[in-house]
Amino acid sequence: GAGVSQSPSNKVTEKGKDVELRCDPISGHTALYWYRQSLGQGLEFLIYFQGNSAPDKSGLPSDRFSAERTGGSVSTLTIQRTQQEDSAVYLCASSSDTSPQNIQYFGAGTRLSVL
Amino acid sequence: SQQGEEDPQALSIQEGENATMNCSYKTSINNLQWYRQNSGRGLVHLILIRSNEREKHSGRLRVTLDTSKKSSSLLITASRAADTASYFCATASHTGRRALTFGSGTRLQVQP
């Protein structure tokens, strides 16, 4: 596609439920990133994929958070047993592996609200 | 965790004025990037400056980098109402770690 696509754009869930957030990166981008942005804050790194593997998971805040990527393309971020503090905008970005500067291209994000 | 801070946190100016935002960071970098975020949208890359560069221009944007002070500034000249957005600096580590580390952002309001 022309850009990074994320779905859903908004998600409202009840505390304790599981949620899945989807990211479709720019075609041909081998690197994919998930970030979290709390209200009025900067971005907090969650996880980085190179192809289907995740060499850097250091930002995942707890074992309730997991992510996978299949076919070197679409990625899903799953949050189990959601808590109110998980409420945030989850942003996905992709970049070309051939770009040494690592300029990242972002989707519009999924706004997650945990009630 | 955040790499550093940006200041000011918020800035309100009149159209036509210049806007300056500052960013500080903590560790050695390969490059520093500035991104813009319109309300409710994703981030858009604006400009990148490498660690061995001191100043860079792109249109109405001017970025400076002082690695000895671990700081950068973004200057937007002749601002327009359409420049209203949040601006974030992001650093790429010299270690090759792919994740960018973002500052806390500056909210710029340009009054028409």
C-alpha cells in the first residue's frame, strides 16, 4: 500500500478483555516497529521486527503484551487482560532495511481505551 | 523510556513569526531526526541530521546539532497556521539499535 495502515483506528474495551491491534507496513519494508504514546507524551518503544523475527522486545511492558509478524508483512500486537493503564495510542512504523539513517514511516495509530 | 526532554512543552506564536524548539538527549547518537504529528495522526519525518553535521536546512526548516551538549534545535521560519502540530525529536543510537528514542515533544500553535 501507499502508507502504513493500522486497524482499528479506535478500540474501546473493558478491563480484563484481550485486544488485537493490526499493522500493515509499507510494501517492501522489512523493519516494523510498535510504539505506544500516552496522552500528551512522546513515543515509548515496544518492539522491533526484522522480517518475522523480533530481535528487540525490550520495550514490552509486561508479559501481557505480545506481538507477531507473519510473511514479513502484517503484524499483530496483542494485549491480554487489559488494564486501564494500557489506554494509549499504539503506533506502528516501518522502515527500509537499506536505509542506514532509519527514517521511519508511521501509521495513524490505534487509540485504545480501557474502561 | 524517554531519551530526553524538549522545550518548550508548548509554544504559541503569530503567523509569520519564527518558532524554535529545543531537544536534549542523553546517549551517543548516529543521527537525530525531527518528526511532526498533527492531532490524531501518525508522525511524519521532517529532517535528519547526522552526528558529524552541525547544521542542516530544508525549506523553512533549520536544524542544529551540538553533540558536546547533546542538544538540537529546530527552527521553523515564517510560520503558517498549517504548521500547528506537535514536534518530536528522535535519536538513532550509534550502537545500531534500530528503535528510535523520542523526546516528549513541543506543541506548536500558530495563530492566523
